Amino acid sequence: MTSSSPDPIRLAEALLFQSSGPVSRTMLARALGEDVEIAQILTEVGRRTVGLGFELVAVGEGWMFRTAPDLAEALRVLLERPPERLPRAALEVLLLIAARQPVTRPEIESFRDAALSQKTLALLQEKGLIRSVGRKPVPGQPQLWGTTETFLVTYGLRSLAELDPLLEGLRGPL
């Protein structure tokens, strides 16, 4: 590291602080250089946040700063408007997509034993919780749906594997 190069730990902290979402390994490597050991940098950044009002957490395929869990509720009361709740049908569809992705609309309808309103899919897309992940290679080529990184961030998940115990009954054959 030359004297004009920024400290990689401080640079990683600044990048994580400025980012509006999770910072990927690729983005960190681009900012810090390919020769920097990303895991060591993240370990040190995480160590530096111990006892502070925020912490480094893994979310999806990246990392981000989040409010320390013991302070989250106090801040929520002070800073946030009440979260907009999803209608029951939308939440049900979102959970089915998370459990069975990639999944088609007819498959969702079959599992729910109820029609799926286009408004429900549009609402979930508008909120950035689901996205089209392609088309199923069957006659008619129905759209396949999956969850997004925004879904993980919104529900505080590192990966879909954290949902496994909750979604076990939603998996399996249609």
C-alpha cells in the first residue's frame, strides 16, 4: 500500500456506510483491489462495530451496516412511520414464491387453490420483493417468479435458507 492509497479497512467502512443496500464481494474487490483479502477486511470492520449502535451483517450475497438489535425498536418508534403491511393474499403469495421459487402463476394458484390477482403480483413487484426470473420451458412458457435481494433486506434475512423451518410445509410437489 502506497502512502497515497487509502486504508482498505476505512475504505470498506466508507463504502458500506454510503451504500443504500448490501455491498457485494465484487464491489468490495473493485474498491479495495483484487489483492486485498476481503474476508479479513470484513472481519476487522465487524470487530470495529462491536458495542456501537450499528453492526456489520451479511445479507444475501453482500454485507451492510444495520442498527444494533438492542436499539432497533427504540429507533423504529422514533424514526419510522408504521410499515405498510401487505394484504394477506400478497403475503401468502410472497411466502409461496420464497418457498417454491422459481414458480409460475398457475403453480401458485394450484397450491393456494385460488385465483391469483394480477394486482397482487404487481404489488409485490412494485415493492421490489419479487421479480421475473425467466419462462418455464413448457407450452405457453409461463413466467417464473422468484424473490429479490430487497426481499432479503426487508425481512432481515441473510439467505432463503433462514426461512427453511418456516416454509417446510409449503415445499414439495404441486
